[in-house]
Amino acid sequence: MEILVCVKRVPDTAENEIEINSDGTDIERDDLVYSVNEWDNYAVEEAIQIRDKVGGSVTVVTVGDEESDEVLRREMAMGADKGIHVNDEALESTDGLGIAKALKAVVEKGSYDLILTGAQADDGCAQVGGMLAALLDLPYASLVNYIEVVDDKTLKIGREIEGGSQEISEISMPCVLSIQTGINEPRYVGIRGIRKVAGVDIPEMDLSELGLSEEEVAPRVKRLDYFVPEMGEGAEILEGDMEEIAEKLVELLKAKGGIK
Amino acid sequence: MEMALTPVAKISLLGISGAVFAVLIPLIGIGAFAYIMARRLIPLAKAQPDPRFDRVGERLKGLVKYWLGQYKHPRYLVAGIIHIVIFAGFLILSVRSISLVIIGFKPDFVFPGLGGFLGSIYDFLKDYAATFVFIACIVAAIRRGIFTPERYKVPEKYGKDHTFEALFVLGLISSLMIFESLYSASLVAAQYQAGLHPEYLPPLTIAWFFAKILKGAPRGLLQFLNTASYFAHDLTFFFFLCFLPFGKHFHVITSIFNVYFRKLDRGKVKPVRWGITEEELDELESFGVKYLEDFTWKHLLDFYTCVDCGRCADNCPANTVGRPLIPRFLTIKARDHIFKRFPVVGEISPREPLIGTIYEEDEIWSCTTCGACEEECPVLNEYIDKIVDLRRGMVDEGMVPQSLQKPLNALTKRGNPYGKMEKKRADWTKSLPEGIKVPVVGKKKQVETLFFVDSATSYDERLNEIARAVVQIMTVCEEDFGILGKAEKDSGHEVRRFGEEMLFQTLKEHNIDAILSSGASRIVTADPHAYNALKKDYEGIPPVEHISEYILRKIKEGRLRFKPIDDPTLVFTYHDPCYLGRHNLLYDVPRQVLDSIPGLKRVEMERCRDRSFCCGGGGLMLFYEPVEEQRMGQVRVRMADEVGANRIVVACPFCLVNLEDGVKTTGFEGKIQVMDLTELILKQLIIE
Amino acid sequence: MSREIFAYIEHADGVLDDSALELINAARKIDDSAKVVALVFGSGDALNKASEEAAKTYPEVWKVESASLTYPNAEVVRPMLVNLLPKGCVCLIPHDTFGIDLGPGLSVKLGASYLPDIVDIDKVEGDKMVVVRQEFAGQVHTHVECDMREGVVVTVRPGSFEADESKSESGTVVDKSAEAGEVDAKRKFIEVKEAEAGDVDITAADILVSVGRGIGEEENIEIAEELAEALGGVVSCSRPIVDAKWMDRSRQVGTSGKTVKPKVYIALGISGAFQHVAGIKGNPFIVAVNTNPKAPIFQVADVGVVEDLLEFVPVLTEKVKEMK
């Protein structure tokens, strides 16, 4: 099975307080570290596992600047066979649809049975996979947490829905799936693995090589600024030492919470 | 000289001279043994190199202390004494055994040097030796068969009980004693009867008893017994010899080598492969142990030498809390795997990955590297290097639990397992008392003494207290010191021991550069893991001291004086951290520090010093999620309670975290308090 | 000029999802003179009931019935919507697992812009609409502008607009099944595997003591259990606790867990990420304990305690016991 996985390089937000820069045009990026989008990593692991079971190859593609090269290499160190880097200045300010169009051009240059994306990335839009499927006129499923290969034209999939339940469907290939975290346990990629792929060739493509014009990827949706909303009143913070706070709290629980 | 009985050499058996059998049996026996040994050596030849041929003086001293002196055996007193008796007996009887073999075809053979007076002394000794060995075997058999101490038990998933093998061998040894004694006794009885001067049998020995019983026996019977017991001994002896390499009694042959080739340096981790430098690491095809042949020959020898005593497992904290790791079975499973793949008779089978066949992933991740197993093993088997090597293999294959991947990725990106920003590494200095400052070293600021804080102490709010205490102590001592601040990355101690060697190398290179550019001539740290890393894993940096050593020095210099403990109800106990105690032999220094505080009542837990019980582990171990029945910290806190302590003093940030958690979850909150040595010192310090 | 605004109504067994009553208010904020049309897709009696219910809030309801809609399959709904929706319209969908499935592809097929997971509408000026979104797991807000000339598909975060409970409308229900057409989708629904019921039903509890990442380690959950016991409540948790396998999924409060309606909700070491808070309904008395005074949970809590929960909670438990 030929599998294409779309990956994105994003800032690592877990422990770090994301802050907005002084003029509100972007977040403070100076102290940020970047890594592959967590959802995308699950997708690559899934692709590798499918390939190991049924044969074929896994290609990872990213749309981004020079630095994005590192996430492609990391996923190749993990086990992806090939990488494709789409890099064009015009794409740096595009919107989700623009990214999806660029990816469509990549897909059309190859022949893939399965295209995977992560369910969402740092901006929480969860859109590129669905848009790509529509552009390619392929069936789509989002938030996929289970994939079973039925035959070379069909997959049985599970989607994560509300309440933690799972919606089971059958989908025909070729198709596009967006992958939810927890679908598998991604393998570890150490420094050694990354060093091994440091010299591997990753072809770069720009818009013209993809056959796209700048107008086609001009954004229709634009981020205007970053801001911190005015805080509403919020909670009444209890003061005092722990004993005092606990006493006050117990009173409140009785009064407002109905605890007897 | 007239013989009371016909010697074996001259006896006619089925028309053939006894001497022929007496030559054939040893020939076949030794031949078979040589073949078996050659087969057993094959896997060692295929294994990885291990340079153990240096430091001959140290090795010989070790041989005398641990092999000849059986130094570790009395740690379990009853078993220890039994074994020492059997071992000493074997050594003494080895001469007799050789003589006996030769007497079979050369009846007047006397062992060189043992003619005359020395020979009589020897004969005297050997009979007692045989008797004591026999008694020891009976005691051992009863103990093993009827009382079956816990540590010998075999959990169901590891197969059948090993009791039969043990009793069988005890039976073989006892038989050897019996046959040897019977051989002597029958001759003496015959000599007696023939009016010849009987050889002396020391009173109350087995031979002596036999001689008494056989005094009146018919000569024919005596002759029969003499010949029969000779060949019984001969056959049993060579059978036993050939049996040894098939089970735990292989140690009878290999232990002398295993002890000689022992690991000389505590706390150090072997390189990925001996003979490959750090620069050449990138060229290696594979890291770590994935298949049996990836172990070094010494590690395979360890597997052969394991005596299946269970002392390691008995002291292993992971085993105690119900994790899937039992050190004894790590070894026994590997040994059985060698036997299976490299049989004495049959084809050598192809290699198979160890993880997933004989080992489980969690089994290998469960180890805290505390070293209790290695401390205990009477034949000086090593464990930590093997576990690190197995982990290297798993890391190489990407088989790392998700719970560890997060901190490893954070260490790669941020130089600390928490993923917190580098620039916040020294934020703990902001809450120092008024007027106390800690310079951050660099090109513009050089200092005498570098305080290496490491990640946990830098980023964990509770552990910041330790850092601030160290700073205040050093300030009182007017030390010219500083910290690396955001230039400091994790020491990488656990990174290495969890198998991520390349990440460790990266952290180490970075830190060495930072340390050298500080201009410091001395490093002090309050983190025993950092201490061990800097001392053993790093090279080319100034000498390292643990804060307890620093404090003791300053006490002796008269720079630190303490207020007495005014609360008479406080009972303190000191918990030895694994990486100060066992790995670095720093047992007394922290105790001396505590004893310098007037009025401090201190008791020792039963498990103290080299028998200290690991708190749960440090570094990456804090992130690992084991399957266990209880926490090590909980077990340790109960041990403190058992000796009536209400204050536990630790000298390690991880011990502090683990034991405090232990107190919170065992209902001792409010009754037992845990504190770091530095906190206690600061509290009692008289500051002018 | 009134825009054509459509709202996709989610429903099950004839009962409307909470989001259905929220979308109307979002629509009104875009253009309060617009006649908002509810889109109700499904089959059988349940569809009829849902359509009637929607008509109490929306002036017009487009009902689409099909045998292939016994279960809401976005791959079926999407082409039908393409057949039905006029060019240039605004289509509002809830940003939930169905909306995420439907929305992006729908915007492409309609040739419209796409605005996912909005939490507010800032303004509409001519053909431009500015909405508010969040990024980086809710750590920052952004204003996003979109060109509406070719229409726009907007997915709205549930709970970000107030629900209109008035039910004062008497809308007309129009059957649009024929226009929607039949679809032979390449994705066929098989079944739903319900999440396993755990030992405790947190959705039935009146008092919940909920633990989040701030609990630190698995064994500390005991501290929460003691508080819950003293209060007569039950322990629940946020997603990270379930991912770490410290508690069963049946204890998880949030969008991928359970929706709870307690009277008292004590959040220990929970940051207050949207996905978790969205699972708390019914306006309970919320107490938050967290060492970070900037944690979003303090926005939704009634009362806050900025202390280390590991130290504070045992003290609180003692006081509760004393009171009892």
C-alpha cells in the first residue's frame, strides 16, 4: 500500500506558556522549541505499522520553510521511506485551503492508496485533511482511532466520537483519514536515529513545480492578530492560611453547594 | 609392604585388571568434560569483547577476598556457613580426589609434597573435611527440602521448582564423601583385622564410624566394599564433573574466573561496545543487546556462574514491590537460553530477539539501578551493565514506553526532562533570602567552586529548597562559588542508564564545555546522581564533591557550628541514597555530619549502608509508570517507623521526593517528616 | 441585505443537541435580520420529532429524510447539503466530532471559506466577517477575518454562545428530501461501540472531586478520594489522567469523556482547558484548586484556592470531617 502522511512542524506548547509579542502580530517565538505535530506523529506510526503488515511504502510530506526539514527527517528516522518538502514563500502566509491545494498537487504527482493527516495541529482548525479529501474527491473520515486493512480496496475504521465511544465504518480506498491521538503507541526516535538520516536526500518543490500559481493559494481567511481577552470576573480567590481557607470553603460548600 | 586388601589396580574385574577401568573412567570422564567445556565456551567466543585482563594486582586481591575468603557469603549467615564449609571442604578434598583417581592405577601414588608429616596432617584434615561437608549437605538438604526459604521459590511463570536439582547435587556430594570414607574405612578395618598397622582415622569422622562398624566384617565384604566404593567414587566424581556445566553448579568451575574477572569500578557504566570510541559510535550498525551474542563474554560467564541463590532478588526493591523484574530470573532465563541455543549435543540454533522471548519490556525498564543485587551476589555477577545494554537495544528499536518518551524528548529539546524553558533553570535563585546572591558563571565571571544543581533540583519547587539551602551554607562558609544557570543541562545520568547513549553524549559534551569555561577548580553537587555522573561518566573536569563531603570539611575547619536539637522527641534516621552509598561508598561522611549536631538522636534502620533499600529511583525513573503492588518509598517509610524514627534524613533530591510521597500515602503524615541533609544543616546552623 | 444563514441541527432519538439552541444566537450575531433555516437530516419518527422541536426555535426548518441517514454520516450529509445550500450562504455547524467531519470538505465543495471552532463573532462589515478563535490549546485568542463573498462554513464551539431556550417560534417545516437527493457514499456506517461502563457513574453524582495533571502522581489520587469520601461524592478526572491510565475512562469529564451535571464540582490541579470544562453542565458550584493563578479554570470557577493541592486538600478534608 502506498501511504502519504502530511506532517507539520509546530511549536512545543506543553509546558511552555505561549505569550503574545509586544505588537500582537504573533506569539513570542524566541524561546520556543519546535517538533512534529503530535497528531501527525501518531499518523506516521500508524502508516509504518500498516506498511510493515501489508507491504508498500510510506512517504511523509510537509509544507513549510527550511526548518521544516527537521520534522521530515525525524519521521524518516522513525521509519518513513521517503520525504517531500514543499517550500515556497507564498505558502508562508496562506490559509488551510492553500495548504490543502499544495498537498493535492503533491498527491497528484504520485499514486497513493491512503493519505493520512493528523486530526488537528497547533491552530486547532482540524481542516486540512477534510479539505484535501474534497479537493481530490476522495472519501474522508476524521478523528480515526482504529484502522484495519480489509483488502486492497477497503479499510475498516473507527472514529472517536462523544463520550469516548467509537463509530465503526467501512471506507473504500483511495481515501483520506485524519488521525486521532491514542490510535497506537508511537515508537521512540532517538538522536542516533536522526543522525542516521541526516544525509538522506529530500526533494524540495516550490509552487511552480507543483503547477500552482500564487493567486490560487492566496488566503481567503486571515489571522488579524493575537490577543489576550479581557478576563471576566472569574473566581473569588480565597485568602488566608490553609486552615482559614479550608474553613471558609467549608462554609461556602454548605451555603452554595448544599453540602450538609 | 603387605597390603591388607588387594588394591583396585590389581583387582580382576570380569577378567580385566582394575587398573584399566581406573584409567578408562578418568579418560572418558575428562574427555567428556573437555568436550562439554569446549561447547560451553563457544557462545563466549561469539560474544562481544570485554577487557578484563588488566589490573592484575587488584584482581588477585579480589580473588583472595571474594573467592577464597567467601567474603559475601555470611551476609546470609546460615546459608553462608553451610557453603563455606562445603567450599573449604572441596578445596581440601581436591587433593585427595586427585590422589584417589591415580591410586586406581598406581596404588602407591603419593601426592607430591604430601609424603611424611605433611601427609599425615593432610589426612587428618581431609577426614574432618569430608565429615563436615557431609553434615553441611544434610543440613542444607533439610533446610532446602523442608524449610524452603522464600528466596529459593520459583514463581509459576518461571517454570518448575529447582529443588530437585539442588537436592540431587547435595546427594551427589554426600555420596562422594560416603564413598571416599568407605574406601578408607574398609581398608583400615582390613588392616586392623590383618594385624597390620592401620592408617589413622580421626575420631568422630565418617570414616572412623564406618571403620568401627566394619571392624568385625568378613574380609570378603571388606574387599568388595573397598573396590566398589572406589569405583562408585570414581564414577560419581566424573559424573559430577560432567554434570556441573549443566546447571547452577557450573559455578564450581567458573566462579574462580568470574570473581577474577569481576567489575572493578562501582557506579560506572560500560561503553556501548568495548574498543569503540565515542567518536566511532555513529558507525555501529546496532546499539545495545538485542540478541544473546550482543552480551560480552563476561556477561555470558555471569549467566553460567549464577548459583540460583536468590540473594539478589531478595534485596531487589523492584522485586519487593511487585514489579515484573526478578534479577535472579533475568540470569537464569538467559542461562537456560544459552543452554537451549548452544546445546552440548546438537545443532546451534539461530539467534532470536531476547525482548519478547525470554524478557518483557517492562521487566527491563523496572530496574532503578540501585545496585543492591550486585552488592549481594556471592559470585560477583553484574546486573546494571546488562540492563543498560538491554535498554540500549530497546531504544535503538524505538521500544520505549510513552511515559519515558516525553521526558526524553524534553531532554533533547530543552536539556531537562520537564520540558521547561532553559532560561527558567535558575529561577529558584529568585526566592533566596535578602542579600544572598548566586553568581551565574561564564566568560566574564569565573569562580573557584561550581555548584552543579542538575535538573530536578532546578525545576521542582520542593527541591528548590535544597538548592537554596546549599547556597546559604556556602555563603556562610564564604565560598567563592557560582552556578551555570541556563548553560547547565541535565547531567544525563539516567539518560545513559536508560539506554539513550547518544543523547547522554550530547548532554555530556555540552556540560563539560560549560563546566570548563567556569574556571572552577572544584565542583560540588547535592544530587548523588549528578555526583556519580560527573565522577564516573564525565572526563576531564575538576574533582567533584557531594555536599555532605563539603559540609563535613567545613565542620572540621570550624566554619559551621550548630544549634542543638531542642525537641527531645525527635528520633532521626539516615537513609543511604543508592548513588552515595553503594555506588560511591560514602556511608560515613553523612553520618558524621549528622552526629556533629548536638542533641541529635540517631538510629539505624535494619537495612542501612550497603543494604539500604532504594527509595524508588531518580531522574527518568520518576516519569516511568511501573506496574507494582506498592511504592518503594512506602516500603522504606515503614522501615523507618519500625525503628522508631520520626525524622528521615536523606541526602538526595529524589529520595526526598519519593520518601515524602511515601509518607503522604502511608498515613504517616504529621508523624514522620522527611528532610534533606542540607535543609537540616541550614535549620540548625548558627549564623552570625 | 439579509444573508442566508443555515444552522445544522444535531439530534438523537428526536431530542435536539444543546448546540442546536446555541447556533441561532450565533446566527443572530452575524445578522439579526436574517431568517435562519434549521437543517435537520435523519430518518423516521426521530427525524419528525426533531424537526418539530427545531421549529420551536427556528423560523424555517428544512427536513431531509433518507434511509442512508439512520445514522449521521458526514459523507452522506455533505453532498446532500451541496445540493441544497444556495451559493454564498453562511452555514453554521457545531464544532464537534460530526462538525469536524463535515465542515472542511463542505466548504471546499461549496467553494466557500471555512472558519472552524469559533468562540465568538466580533463583527460583520460588508462582505467581511471577523470572528474570534483560539490557538495553542486555548492559550491565545486570535481575530480572524474572512471574505464571505463566496459564502462561509463556520463551525461553532459548543457552549460559546448562549442557548435560546425560549421555544417561542412556530417555524415551518419544509421537506427537502427530494432536492437533497440520494447519496451512495464510499464510507458506510457499521455500528457504534459504546465506551465501557465503569464501576462508578459520574454522570449521576451530585458532588464531584475532579483531578487533573496537577495531582502529580497516581498515588496522590488517594488524597482526592479521601476528600470525596468525606463530602459524600465521587472522584472524576480530566483526560491526561485517563491517558496515563491512572483512572478509567468512565471517570473522565469532558468532550471525549462524560458530561456531568453535579451540584458541586471541585477541580483539583485542573487547568481548565475547554475540552474538559465543556463536560460540566448545569451550572454547579465550582471550586478550583491550582497553583497557577492564571489557569483558565479560575475563569469558570466560583471560588478559587491558589495553593498546592497536595498540601491543601488534606487540610480541607479534615475540616469537612469536623463539620460533619
